[in-house]
Amino acid sequence: MLDAALTEAGPDLPVLYMSPRGKPLTQARARALAQGPGVTLICGRFEGIDQRVLDKHAIEEVSIGDYVLTGGEIAAQVLIDATVRLIPRVLGNHDSLAEESFSIGNRGLLEAPQFTKPALWDGREIPPVLLSGNHAAIAAWRSGEAERLTQERRPDLWRAYAETHVDPAKDRQRSGASDQSRIYREHDKEPKR
């Protein structure tokens, strides 16, 4: 039955099967799908889809995380939402996408913390720099927070970012290591006379 439906669907659209064994859904993949002609989604139930059908139709398996659901419908909703919101004019302010986690404008890092009014809530203040009106200082704070949060919470993203964007000395300072401790360690490796 699925084979017949896929044959009727035609070869023009990519066919994705929501599966925990698939390639992880990333922001980059969602962006590529949003720029494409559309997609055909397959949602399995319990044990999934016959491998022969997947192989015959060269179906790409996509995962939304390292866990298992009872079916692919919720995973498909995640993929749809992540993709559709990137299509121009779907969101009220398309420019707001530039500073989100994983966005190109945010250098692929996690987003900086958000704050709303009032300035003091439950004894907790908004960082003063955000109330300063100094746009350069605010941008620098947001950039620093994005780097800090990414390094703390997503070392995988930080490593990918650091390979192309971070001065190694700055990264050692951020991680708590110092040039002085590196020199000390290298000194210990020198042969003793």
C-alpha cells in the first residue's frame, strides 16, 4: 500500500521517514527544506516501515532526537514547524530569525537569554547593560552570553564553532586553562638532566 502511494506521489519531492535511526534534524536541514519544493513525510507506527520499501524508494530517514516515540506523527510535526517557520512571510517579523539559536546570524550558537519587563522581578534584575541603550555593548553582551551558554550546554556546537571562530588563547581562558598552566605542563615534559 505504501509502495503504491509513493509511486503515485512522483519523484519530484524528497521523501522523509521519521525514524530514531535517521540523520538528526538540524536547523540547516530545516532551512534547506524550507527553500525546497516541498516534502513527502512518512510516519511509521510501533516497529516502523518495511526496509524493502525504504530501499526501493531511496527514502531518507530523519530523527528528531535520541529517543523513541510510539509513532512518527509528533516527529513530523516537529519537522514541519521547524521548516515552515523559515519560509518568508510565515512569521510576522522574518528578521527575528537572525538571532535565534542555531541561526546563521547567531553564528550557529545558542541564543542569549531573554528578558522582559519589569526590570526587577522576584528580586532578580535585568542585566544593566541591556537597559543602557548602548547598542554595541548590548550586542557584545548577547554575543558573549551566546558563546558562554553554547560552551556550557552544547560542547558539540562549541567545538564546531571554535574550529573556525575562536582564538585558541581566548578559548583556553574561557575554559579555565591558562597559558601559564600550559607552559608549566610543557616544562614537566622536558627531559631532566
